[in-house]
Amino acid sequence: SARQESPPRPVERVESAAMPSRSDGERPSREAVAKQGKPRISIPFDALHSMGFITPSSPRSMVAEEFRVIKRPLLKNIAGKSAHPIPNANLVMVTSALEGDGKTFSSLNLAMSIAMEQDKTVLFVDADVLKATAGRLLGVTAGTPGLIDLLRDESVKPEDVILETNLEKLRVLPAGRPDEQATELLAGHDMHQLMLEMSARYPDRVIVFDSPPLLLTTESGVLASFMGQIVFVAAADITPQHAVLEALEHIGAEKFVAVMLNRVSRRKLGLFGRGLGYGYGYGYGYGYG
């Protein structure tokens, strides 16, 4: 069963989440981090709402309705109701071929939508560590420890860096402090083991990863091989067809892939030979490989 976590208290900023500086250049120990108290953030819902994101105050918006449709097959697979069993189905990676396709917008909205489910909690992982755009949108400040710190220092534990939020069922694992070895850390064995552990430890938790674009970084392809389900975002009339096809080749043929055509006209149907539904500005289709 899932570990019971105390409900978050709303705050105005990250509370005691940033790693303290050290004059000798060494990184602080886990004990130093733990003494700062349970890290938490207050998500700026008003700002997100103004940018078109799903928020608790807009549960029936057009975007919210879109993502209700998009998340249903993903949740069905997590519940074990798919035609083909999917290992680690609660590990969901949102990615794209290139920058500017709407990946982060989609990953955050998916996480928000699932967090509004009655029986699910969500851990949002900002795995696009070089950009960390998702974290900034959520109110994570620079210098906040996160995923990279967890992979780099074995004394840092998940509970030290996972942030509670003012949305009861949503937790956030920030990108973490910059590191020259970030690519190797994300593509390494420790990352694989961490994801397997998180998947097994919290079976009722959906872990949504905002990953780098598949054609711009090498670690994205490795991350995809670790995941149970993948949401691939392409921008209508913007993402070149060859880029989509090349990016999909980086994903294993056995993977369950949800293809989202972002910014699609309601009259548009189909994506590069895949039969897709459409509506509310998104096309979407599901399949293996």
C-alpha cells in the first residue's frame, strides 16, 4: 500500500528546499538537507491558469476536458485492464521530437489532471534537467535540490528532495542542481533502479516524467526504455514528419505510445499514417511501437 503522507500546508515559496552553500565547495550531506525540514512549494495556480493550464479552479475548462480523454487509456493500463500487460505502467514519460512542440505544457496538464482523480496521487518529475522549465512554472526556485542531486549523492534520499505542494495529491521532484555529468546520470543504472523502486513502492501513484526531446539529447532514448508508457507530443503543422518518425524509432517497439497532435484543427484527422481521433484542439492515438 502507498505510504501515507501528511497533507501539505500552503506557502508562498519554496520552504527550506535549497541546498545551503558551503565555503569549501563541498556539497552538503543528507543530514544538512534533512535539518531544513520537509521541502514544499506553493504552485502559482493563478499564473498557470492565465497561461491556459489546468488548475483546481478550472476543472471543467476545455483543456481539462481534453486531458480527461487523453489520460483514460493511460489509467486503464495502470489498472491492469489493457489487452497486453504493461510492466511499470505507472511510469509515464512525456516527450517530443524537438523543442517547441508543447511537451512541458502537456506533461504538466497531464499531471494536474491525474492528480484530480479520486484514487490516484501523482509525482511529477522534471527530468528535462538542462531546461527545467516545468519546475520554474510550478514555482521551484533555482538551487532547489532534486533529481540530479538524488542520482549524484547516495546519501540524499527521495524524501529529502520530493516537494509537497498546495495540491493535495501532487508531489514534485525538481530537476536539481546543474551537473556536468547530468546526461550520464540520467542514462545510468542508478536512474533505472530509482524508477523501478518508485514504481514498485507507490503502486497507486502515477509518476509523470517531463523528459528532454528525443532528437536533442541521448538520455531521452535511454529514459524511454525504462518507462512503462510514453506520451509523444507533436505540434500540428510545425513538427516535421521526418522528425516524428525518427523520434519514434528511438522508442522500443514493445512500448505503449500515446501520440498527441498538439494545436490541431478540429477538422484535421490522422497523423503520419496513424488513425487518430480529434477534438478540442488535440488529436490523439494509442498503440504499440
